[in-house]
Amino acid sequence: MVAQYIDELIEYTDRRTKSELAKLPKGVFMAEGVMDSDGYTDEPVKLVVKLTIDDEGLLFDFNGSDEQRSAPVNSTYAQTHSGVAFVLKCMIDPDVPVNSGFYRNVHMVAPAGTVVNCTAPAPVVGGWETQLRLTEVMLKALADAIPEKVPAGTEGMICHSGFGGFDPYRNETYCFLETIAGGFGARATSDGPDAVQPHGKNTANAPIEETELNYPVRITRYELVENSEGPGQYRGGLGLRRDYLFPDHQASFTILADRERWGPHGLFGGHSGEPAHYVLNPDSSATQLPSKVTVQLSENDVVSYRTCGGGGYGPPEQRDPEDVLRDVRDKRVSPSRARDIYRVAINTETWTVDDDATATLRSAVSGQRESAP
């Protein structure tokens, strides 16, 4: 009897999944994305997806993605498959169970020997960085098919922060690893959340108190990054700043992340989010670091993460001026950015929107569009 219940649950899930997928518009949808580099060379890593939606269901085809690299940015078949399953789950009723009936409908073509399906021997420690970015590319391909469901680009990286050394207080070696949040993309009806860990990342940063109690490091700044959002009618979420100070000892620090060169994409007139920045000693010598690197730190060195903001959705000059005012008051957006990009004039003495000046700014944008060829 129990086995019959299990079998029926699996069949029920298969029927529900197929029914949900049948609601999607038929067609072929394509998208590309690139990662900064593989960490060994400066050459960007290209990711390609062709999504076919027909009466047979969905097929994710990754032909055209780069060949596997001799650097740790290779995704395994299992990692890529999990990304496809995640995207599929995002498109259907959230009440549909996840079991083998669901996975029957996960179909993909991932050529062996590529960064989306590497073969041994291939370094894979950063494969989740690639898998998460590939998730972004798949969602981007779906944006034209189901624009009301798909958000603009998100942080799209695991954003590892790893360090270790010899603890002078406990007289022992130590190591530490965490992931850093970033901005989520805006959607058709709302802003993107600030400083979250998106998609299948499913992790959280370590609390400052716990980190400082157990490791010889001090978190000197932990805050949202002003003006990091992707502007839009609905803005992307803000990125996060987190600074690590290493007093009284030397340490080895590894950044395994991305988004230094290209921020998350906007949709339907929305702007891209600001790229990430990784900085050594930001308040003194301020050396920019790449998104994949290991550096040896001296005593009292500081490593600063400033993660990317999410992409915007819709033209920024169509954003409600009161929402722009709120963002300026909250120091999420600067007054100059409000004026130059959102075309909203704000009186920072009275904290009100100058309606006449705003109308003039926005009419100028409208006129530019009408006169464009």
C-alpha cells in the first residue's frame, strides 16, 4: 500500500509538472553571459544557452559554451543539472512536489569537455561560481518568454571569502570560509531585495560577533553600497560592503568570486547593476584586486569586498519620484544620481520632490526618445 502511494505521488508530480510547462509560450530563446576570467588567465569565460519550449517540454542546450579550463571554474554535469532543475522549479507552481516525477522533466544538453560539463582531470573548486552564473543566463533567456516572472540580473556568484594563517592569540593555525551577499534583480512589480544570497546559493554569511570571537580578524565595515543598484522603474537591490582587518599577524586571503568586470544585466530598459570591487587597504594604498586571486597579507592589512547591485527593470525615468526620494533619504541613492539617472529633482533641505524640475527633466528624456531615429 505504501509503495502504491509513493508511485502515485511520483506520477502526480509528473502530471502537475507537465501541466505547468504546457502553459509556457512555445519558441526558442537564447542568451549568453560571461564571467570575468578563469583566475589563471584574463580571458572571459563564455556561457551560452538555447532554450527550446515545445509540446515535448523544455530543453536547455549549452552548446557554444567555452571548453573546460585549466583553472577551477569548471562546472560538473551534476552541478549544471541542478541549475537547470532550479530554473525549472522557479517557472512552475511552487506547490508542485520535487521528486523523480519532477526530474523526469529536466532535460539538457551539456557537451562533455566544456565549462558546463567538465571531464577529469579538471579543477572544479570554483564550479559553483559557474553554475550560479549559468542560472542567470538561463533566466535571461526566459525573460522574453515570461517577463512577468523573470527578474533582472542578480549577484550571480557564490562570492567566496577565504583566509587563514597562524592565530597569535590561540597559538594555532586557523582557516575560515564564508560567502558574501549581493543585490537581487528587480522584477515587473517590485524592487530587488538588497544584499541577499540568490538562487541555489543557499548560504549565509557568518555573524560578525561569532567571526571575531573565534578568529583573529576584525570586521571593520558591514554596510550597503550606495549607488550600486541597477536603476530602473523598479531598481535592483544594493550590494554589500564587508571589510576584513588582520591585526597582529600575517594571513593568506583568497577571493573566489566574479562580477568585477560586468554587473548584473537590466531588463526592458533597466540598467545594469554596478560591478563588484575587491580592494586591498582601501583607506591607504587602495590596490584593486581581481575577482579570483590569493594574496599574502601583512599585519594590519585590510581586504574590502563591495559586491554588485542587482539589475533594474524598466526605464529609470519612469520610477515613482516618491520612491526615488525614499531611496535618497535612506542613503541608498545619492541626490546627483537621482537627478542624472532617475530624472528626479530633490530638495535635500525640505526632503521633498521638486515636481516642476522633475517634469522638466523627464520631458527632456521623452523628447530625446521621440527624436531618435
